[in-house]
Amino acid sequence: MGPTGSGAVRPSAYVGRVIAKVEPLTPARALRGPFDYLLAGSLEDVGVGSMLVVPFGRRRLLGVVVDVAEESELPRERLVEPLAALEADVPQALVRLGLWVALEYVSTPARGLALVLPPGTGTGAARPVRPRHALRAEMTGAGAAALSRNGVRLGSRQRAALAALAGGPLGAAALARRAGCDHSTLRSLERRGLVVLDRAIEPARRPRVQSVGARASEVRLTSAQRAALTAIESRLDDGAQRPLLLHGVTGSGKTEVYLRAVAAALRRGRSAIVLVPEIALTPQTAGRFVDRFGDAVAVMHSRLSRRERYDEWWRMRRREARVCVGPRSAVFAPFADLGLLVVDEEHDGSYKQEGDPRYDARRVAERRAADEGALLVAGTATPRPESMLRYERLELTRRVDGRRLPHVEVVGMVGAVGPIHERTREALDEVRRRREKAIVLLNRRGWSNFLSCRTCGRVWECPNCDVTLVLHRAAGEIACHHCGHREPVPHVCGECGSVSVARHGTGTEQLEREVEALVAPLPVFRLDSDVAAAAGVAAVLRRFDAADAGVLVGTQMVAKGHDFPAVTLGVVLDADATLRFPDFRAEERTFALVAQLAGRSGRGERGGRVIVQALDPQARALRYAAAHDATGFLAGELARREAFSYPPYGDLIRVVCSSTEAGPELAAADAVRELIVAAGVPALGPAALFRRQGRHRAQLVIRSRERTAAIAAVRRAVEAVASDRAHGAATFAVDVDPQ
Ligand code: ADP
Ligand code: ZN
Ligand code: ZN
């Protein structure tokens, strides 16, 4: 960075001054810091994690101090001072973590740092949010007199403001809404003595968490829970090293162990983070933490406004909140004294971020725990092969109430008529007669997978992606699940004019109807992302919880960690659909989906059972899931992974090049591949992927047992090709640890 010639001479003017190394928060990939600035005067207490506004050429940029030094390699006359320091500052360890994420997931420092900054600070495109000072106005006696006498001259805005204040004091925002007046109106009224204004920091808005389902009061731990807690506490005292895997069957009381572990961390004066899959899908868990720890909990979820997120961030930063419960981004909670990091339902795919930086919160949690001397506890009924191999396992082998896990029956669908097997019909009918509850899972939304013309065979496809359009009957549309393209349901074939259109396959929308017919008059509730957008997941879950009998039908959302004691039947339709995709995680996913759904059944007095429908009932993942044998399943899975150097033995990196025209994406992928291979790292591909959102795509896969070297080679190769004008038509996405 910059000229370095004057490094040897240390000008005396530097004495007592300090150099701040600042990473600018800019989305531009090309602008890479850190850049040096001179701290002087009032800015001397700036340190790592401080946010500064700095001059940069003719621009001003927001930046984060990533290091402070005694001297700079730049000559003094080239060093400038920052323009201002912001109130926000980030713990040093988090600055390290943000920069680590940038490197590990082949992103930019600005994007990595944006993860650890106060919410809303973003990548510097927007102004950072600061604590807001609300202006409140109250009418004086003179103001009341002016309003009632016609002799006093008042502008129409001023009159409207006074009229609104006649009912009592109001905040500036409310006045703006009711009287259409702005700050300058209020200021002029204040100058005339007609109102008084005062400033108060608005109280932080506390987000509310709705709770659903069974509530936990203080309970006596089972001996297995106690043993797990004892192990956790002793690791907390030793300054933990290896992460713990809390492998407990569904209903074994893992949440209670987390609650006690958090309490144990708090007693030791340390804060705690609890990562959960999307909170909208698992409101129960977050609710339990709020019940137990009250205001000491900051809950982060996707429904929070920007302002609420910001307020929660500050409550943690000021140590008013000591526990953070939230989805993957909560791994960056701004605690400077972290003692415990819990990852609940650690198998859940939502821990991987889909946009850049494509970080995996579980790996970030490992890194953060190791760096800050905190203990990582990952819990699940269906561990990942990764954690099975690398973490120390604590087992909870029985449900807390001593009830058996539900009996699982796998039925073959070859030759079956319609989507629902005879056995499933009987079981649903029994639920109807006995007025019980059931959950039915089909991991495909919409009414039918695709439409075709009975005369000419044409299939309706997305104009932007090489996939079929899915029928959504209630909406009267066929829609693409990749780009959102939608069009009205066709009644005539555009190719041949035939009016005979066939519908193929069953989705949740159609299944809902079929189940309704089977269990009427019991209510049927549907949960998938179509419904979630409209009604809200929590609302659907609450209605199902409140009903005394009924059926919940939906996608994998229904298999998340819900605890509904009245459910006596679980059903999975087309359970081996996932196995038909060529993906090394297919078995793991199938096993987890079936085992998790099974975990929702039989949590109450009446016990429960599960029916799994599949084309191949002998599939290995299904057999092990039916036997509730996660350990046996994982043993075989690990052996297979080791033989092929798949995770956790090797690491995978995916590079996807894309372009709007066909051609440049392949050329770019070839160029990237060549550089990676030249660095001594083997790469497979390029292979064409289906066109998506109007973009042609080519993929490279790097599978390596030398993670650090592989990541570095990919980073250098992609940066080189991306900055080469010859490949200007291509864009690049790097995914380390793809899911
Ligand atoms: P998991 O997360 O392992 O599936 P949960 O934590 O949801 O299990 O526990 C299942 C149910 O058992 C919850 O309603 C919980 O309140 C209750 N529970 C947990 N521990 C105990 C215990 N020691 N004694 C009685 N009930 C318990
Ligand atoms: Zn046709
Ligand atoms: Zn599409």
C-alpha cells in the first residue's frame, strides 16, 4: 500500500500520535484497505473496532479501525486525519472475526466487517443509524392563548400544530403526521414562546416473542440431563477447548440443558449466544429463553424493524442484555465477554447464508468460541457427520417422560393409486375418529409440479430458467420457484391449440384438499412458504396448537423443533424424493427429515406413530431413520465420506460463473480452473448448471483435504479472472462449504 520510502525516518511530529488502520466500508471489490489515518486531539481514544468517517480522495467514507500502530509507512505529509468518530464501536474480537469470515468465505473485508457492525450500518452505502433523539413538544399557556384568540398571527402549519397539541404533549413524528408540520415550524413556535421542546432518548423498543405450544416451568433434571450439564459446567470452568455435541433424541429435554447452561455462564459473569433456526419457525424455543431470563435476553429475528435490531444491538453492547437468541447472524452478537455459544438443531440448513459472504454460522461459531475462549455446544437429534467426528459427544438417549419413540412404518408407493397410501388413509381416519392430531409432510409446495399438453407433449417452462412451472391453483397461476416468474394458468396449448392440459404430481396445496376430504370435519392447517408469506408461520402454528384436533400439512417447515404433545401421527410423503438428487448430502438430509418429523409425534400421553411413504422403502437412510438409529446411520455415512474425501474429511468449494449470453460463463470457469490447477489444487468441471434467472451458469467443484491452501488458491484465481477485462461479461460466486 502506497510509497514506503520514508519508513526509516520517524518524524518527531508523530510522537504522541497514533496511526489508525482503517478498512473502508464500501461495496466496491477493488477498493481494499486498510488505509492509514493520523489520530490526533479528540480522536486519540479511538481503537480497534471504532467507526470513523474518513476523507478518501474527494469522497468521504465510513470505515472501521482494524488496527492501531505507532507509525506508518507513509510520509507524514500524506497522512490525513479522520473527519469524525461515530458512537458505535465493536469489540476487537469481532473485528477479527469479521475479517476472518471475509477471508474464509472468499468475500471482501467490507462485507465481512458489515456482519459485526451495528445493524443498519451495512457496507457504508447508507448512513449509520445512531440513537435517535426524539423531540417532544408541549404547548405553553401563551400558546393556548394564541390558539384561542384571533388577533395573534399564526401560519396555517403553526395553527395546526397548536391545535394538535391542545390535547396534550406529542412527539415530533406524531405532530408531523397529524398536523403536517416539520421541525422548523416547531422551532419557530418555540422561539415565540408558544411551545416548549425537549429532547429525550426514545426508550428502546423491545420486540415481543409470541409463544406457541407446551410451556416449561422449572423442572427437575433427569440424570442424563444432569450429567450433560455437569460436563458443560466443567468445560466452562476450564476455559473450554473442544466443542460439545449434545446428541439427544427428540423430546429428551435438550432445551432445558441449554437453559441451565446459559444460567451457568451468566453465574460466571459471561454472556451467552443461542443460535436457533429461523425464529418464525421455532418461536417456542426463543419464548422459553425469554420466560427464563426476561429482559436479559435480546431476541433477534427477521421480523424486527431496523430500529429494533439496532436497539437490541446496543442493549447487548451496553451489557444490559447478556443472552442473545437468534438465527445465524446472532453468532456476531456484540458481547466482549462471551462464555457460551449454543447451536440448537445444529443439522438445520438455515445456518448457511445464501448471499455473499456465504458463511456457515456453525463454523463461525467454532472459530469465535476458540478465539474468545468460549464453549461451543451444538445440539440435535440428528447430528451432522462433521460434528459427530470433530466434537465430543454427550448423549441423551431417552425422552424425558420415559415414553418410547414412535413406531415408524415405511410403506412402498410403487403401484399405489394417488399420493396417499392405503395405510396412511387408515391412520388418518383413525385420527379423525379419535379426534387426535397429525402432521403430514410433503416437501413440495403448490398444487402440481408441472403441466403438459396431452396432444403435443409440450411442457410449460420458465422463460428465465430451465425448469418447469409449478401450478398454484388458489392464486390462479403457474410459477417458477427459482426466479419468481408467474403467469396465468393456461387452458390452451400455445403450440398446438389443444385445450387438454394435464397436471402432474402433487404439492402441499393439493395435499391439503385431499387430507381435508379424509378427516372432515377436523380442521386442516397448511404450512409452507406460500402460506408463511400471507398468514405468518407463528399464526398457523398457534391455530394448530389451539385446535383440540386436526391435521397440519406442509413442507419441511412442519418438521422443525415444534413440541405439540397432542400429535399422535406423523406422515412423510415421497420421503426418498431427496435421494433422487445427485448430492453427497442427500442421505444425510433424508435421514434428518424423517427422524425430525418422527420426533414431532407421540410427545403426549397417547403415544404416537409414523408412516413414511417412499418409492424405495429399503433405502438405507429410511431404514435407519425408522429404527431411530442416528449413531448407526452416521457410522456408515462417515465411512462413505472418508472413502470419497467428502466433508468432514475433505472440504468442498463451489465456484459458479454466470453470464446472460451463453459462452462467457464457460470461458470464465475454464480460466478460473486453470489457475486453481496451476496452484496445485485439483478442480472438477466446468459443468453446466441449468439456466437460472436468465443466466447461463457453469460450475467448478474443488474437493480438497487441504482447506486453507484450497481456499487461498480459489480466492486468487477468482480475483484474477474477475479483474480481467476479457471476462467482463461473467460474474462469480464462490461457495465454501456448500450445503
Ligand atoms: P428436545 O429439545 O430434546 O426435543 P425439549 O427440550 O423440547 O426436548 O423437551 C421436551 C419437553 O419436555 C418440553 O415440554 C420440556 O419442557 C419438557 N422437559 C424437559 N426437561 C424435563 C424434565 N427434566 N422433566 C420434565 N419435563 C421436562
Ligand atoms: Zn400442445
Ligand atoms: Zn424462473
